[in-house]
Amino acid sequence: MKALVTGSAGGIGRAIVARLHAEGFEVEELDLVTGFDVADPAAWDGVEAVDLACLNAGVLTGSSEIRDLTDEQYRRAVAVNVDGVVLGVRRLAEVMAPGSAIVATASLAGLTGIEDDPIYGLTKHAVVGFVRSVAPQLRDRGIRVQALCPGWADTALMDDTFKGDLLGRGYRLLRPEDVAEGMWAAYSSEETGEAWVVQPGREPLVYGFRGVPGPR
């Protein structure tokens, strides 16, 4: 069995890689530090079929105040968090065999508001919406796709100031290994187009979308 993990050098990425190795997968690690930019369409041209793809690369903007948001912060967040998923799914839809699966790392910030980083929230809502919207056509090709929605995890993605602020407000931080377990739960599901929530002290669970009211 073969897998690939983007953002593999980060805390959650390393935990996902370790979890996949424990399950007997041969893992291809793709990360900016090793020269793979998920936001570059050309980078995906060389990606070949795997049994499981974990599209995990992600960044924060570091800006909670919209007036202070720079063009560079905005563009990079959208490029990594959204383009990196869309471009990956586009390529994988071409090369993956029936029975394969994709798990895209979104966030609880893709299911609720996040005042700490509104653009991060924007991108993660986009990932959840994309996964739910593209799932039917991938299902027709025998490929499952899931969104992974963890809360804040204790990784280098957040600096000490932000981490201290979260802890001071009573947040409990996930371990990267908790997020990796959520990935495995999402992968193990026989369904598709789901959003799997991972929170401290809870088993991973499927988020129940209420839908929208119909016409009257």
C-alpha cells in the first residue's frame, strides 16, 4: 500500500506519516522544505497514483486584524490551504485507481467562525465545501474524499505568544497524534464527503450538517 502526505515536515504531517508507517504504508513525503510547493500546479504533474493521499499542508496568516492583513499573507494562505488541496485532488482524480481515498486536512475553523485568523477560517471553509462538493464525482470513479477538521493542535504552526493566548483562554490543545488518529478514522470510513471532527477528549466523529431549508 502506498500513501502520500503533503506538509509532511510539520508536526501533524510527521504524526500522519508515523501512523501510516505503523499501518504498513509506504509513504511519499511532500513538503516545501524538500522542494515540493503544493501551490505550484507543475509540482503535481509528477505525482503518481497512491492508495491514500493526505493533503495536509497548511499555513496561518498570523493576522487577526483584517486591516493589518498584507497581500502576501492573504495570497499565501489561499495558495497553500486552498490551491494545494484543489490542485492535489485534480491530479489525483486523474491517476488514482478505484478503491483509493483522499483525506484533506481542513479544521474546526472550517465549521465555525475563528476570530484569531479570519483568512485561515476562510480557507478551511473552502476546503470543507470543496470536499463535500467534489465527493459525488469522485465517488463515481471509485475514489473517496474526506475532510479532517481538528481543533488547535500543539505544533510549530503557532508561535509561543499565540499558544499562550489560547491556553490562557482555556483551550485544550490536541497532540499531533490525535489528529493522525482522526485521519485514520476518516480514511477507514466507507462513506465519502464527510467532515471528521477531532477535539481533545473525544473520539473522532462525523460532523452532522443540517442542510438548508427547502422552498416554501
